[in-house]
Amino acid sequence: DRRPRVRFELARAEWQIDPATAARHLSDLGRDARAGRLQADAVVTVATWMLWLGRTEEVPDVMAEACRASGEDPEGSAARPRVPEPWLRYVYPGLFRSLPGAAASSGASSVASSTASSVASSVVSSMGSPPGLDPARPGGHRAHADAWRGTDPDSGWAARERIVAAVEETFRDAGLGFGHLTRIAVIAALVHSGEPDEAERWCDALDQEEGRRPPLVDTMVLVLRALIHHRRGEPDAAARCVAGAFDLVPVRGFGVFGGVAIAVAAEALTVTGRLAEADELLRRPLPEALFASPLGLPYLRARGRYQLAAGRPRSALTEFLACRDLMTSWGVDLPGLLPWRTDLAEAHLALGDTGTAHRLAEEQLALLTAGETCTRGATLRVLARALPHDRRLWPLVEAVELLERSPDRLELARALADLADQHRTSGRRASAAALARRAAAL
């Protein structure tokens, strides 16, 4: 019966245009997979699509068939790419335990581990990853896992140089099968590591390559550019890129990755005072599985930032506490990933609770590494607001000095504006005016 394979190929073609359109085939393809009517590589792809769209409850059965099919393959698991299971834990922490072969996480080798990991590889490569991702080189997957757990032995410039080398290799060695999605992933790692300008250079190189790209790839490049603008504190440009991405592929086609795109756009709209537009964007439906994934963290944070700007600090507290609870439950309480303590401190300041805000800001500063200048500068600015007026000057001065070395112009503008206010209240009007002009120019 050729129908299952034809159905799979049709879904694969539609997926490159709009995953939401291809989703109409997933129920039938799931039945085909469980009945053994698809080859192992097709089953892995179907499971990947399900994870993308947040249909996580269907994945364990489909993965069981993938394991069985791999076991019957005369070449066995050796013919399948082996990617460590922490990749799956990045997209859906905890889901791996429900998949066949979950015991492999303790070090045992199994077909299930290899198959589950190849699904995770496909998903993560589709939309970026945290700092340290290097899917192009041997050992890169271990670096990715260490970065996610916060145990990456490299830091600062060493880690950034390693990521740049990964980008260069994916572009140089096109013959090794590094596709657009892998390139997007390593460029996204550059953004996360604090190198948006370098990421933009490689993004331009990707756009200048000859040949047509599937619409889904064009969409993800736009989201990547939105992340670059967001990291540089350019909200208008970030919002335009996300709007362009949604023109190519509707929000529902993004699946759980829609949370990232909406988060970037909603934060951009919030900081520019377009609260009604941010509210409309944050009301768009997304898969429930988003909130079982770290991909949901920026979305929760964006909702909290919106609530704070709308004058609802208690609602903002709820969102930021959700970030805290998820990150601690996954064992990934990493300020560089999402500084929930700084966000919580701002919400407590809005409620007039300077004591709690001061404690949270101090805790955040103690957890930051030397290379996290942007988060440190932003946290110092919040700490200053929790201090008496006569003690605010030097934290703000240090915040400005740090943020002048970071790519985030918006956060620098905030620190300059607060420092200008501090000079103004202290009677130094000339200095205050000069600082205010710098902030306005940014």
C-alpha cells in the first residue's frame, strides 16, 4: 500500500509552506506509524512534527514504533544519527522520561535513546537553542547540554569564539549536509551569546546564497532577525520582522515556537507604548504544550512585562513566578536564560515593596557570571530603584558603564534615564540634561 508514503510526502511538502496545513495529515500519519506502515526515518519526522505543533501526548506511541522499526533495520541504530537526549529535554523537559528507552539517560545505550534524540535534534535545529549549541562539530552536542545545565566549561569570549567557529563551519562545509535549519540554529546561538552584530552578518550571508528557500525557512530567518533586533534593543525593527514572519506563515503554523516570536513582538510593542496591540498579540491561541517547554519562558515573561506596563503588577507577579517555578522544576535556574528575579523585583517595586525588590536584585547579582554584562547592568538599575535616594548614584553609574559595553541600546537608555533623574533630584541639572539627551537619542 503506497498511500502512507504518499501521504507522508504530501505532508512534508506542505510543511515547508505552512506546518498548520500539513497538520491535517498528522492523525492519519500517527496511525500509519503505529501500524508499522512507515519507514523509521519517516516515523521520526512525524514525531518531530508532533513536537513542533505541541501534540506531545501522541509522541510516546509514535516513538515506540520508531524504536521497533529501527530494531528491525538490518543496519540497526548505527545508521541513525546519535544526538544526546538532553536536546529533547531542552524542548520538553520531562517528556523524555515517558518515551521508550528513557533509562538511556543514565548512560545505557539503546535504540530508543538514539531515536528520541534524533527527534530532539530536528526540533531544536529548527528554531535555535541556548548558548553553546554546536551541531556542526563532534562534541558540540555535549557543549549544548552543558550550556543548558549551566555547566559549560567555557565562558565569555571563549564560548563565543567556539560558536562563531561553528557558524563558519556550517557555511563552509555545505557538502556535509548542513542545511538552512542547522545554520539558523547556530546563528541563534550567537544571538544568545551576546553577539547580535556577528549574528546579523551571518544572517545576511544566508540571505545572499543563491537558490530558492522554502517559505518556512524564510519565516524563521525573519524571526531570527527579530531576535537580533530584540537583543540590540531595537523594538520597532523587531516587531516589523515578526509581523513579516506572520505574513508568510500564520501563528498557528509556528506551533510551540510561536511563543518565541510572539514574545519578541509583544515586548517590542509594550516598550513602545502600543499596549493594545501587545494585548491582542498575547491573546492569540498557542499550544498548551508551550507551557511544558522552555520555549514558553519568553512568552510568560512578555506577558508579565505587558501586565507591568499596563499597571497590573500583581498579574505581572503571577507570570514571573510561573517562570521561576518552571525553571527551578527543570533544574535550569540560569539568569542568562531568563532573569526572573530582576523581573520580580520590578513588580515588587511597582507594589511599593522595596525590601523584597532589594533582596531579589542582590540574589540575581550574586548568580551572574562576569560575562553577563547586560543582565548585570539591568539588575543594578533595578537595585538602585530599591535603595534610598542618597545611595542610588553609584549602582546607576556602574549600570551605565556595563551597558555601554553591551549591545542592548534600550536597556542602556533606561539606565541613562534613571541616572538623569538621580542627577536632577540631586540638583545637578546640567548633568541631568546631558544624560537625558543621550537616553532620548538611543
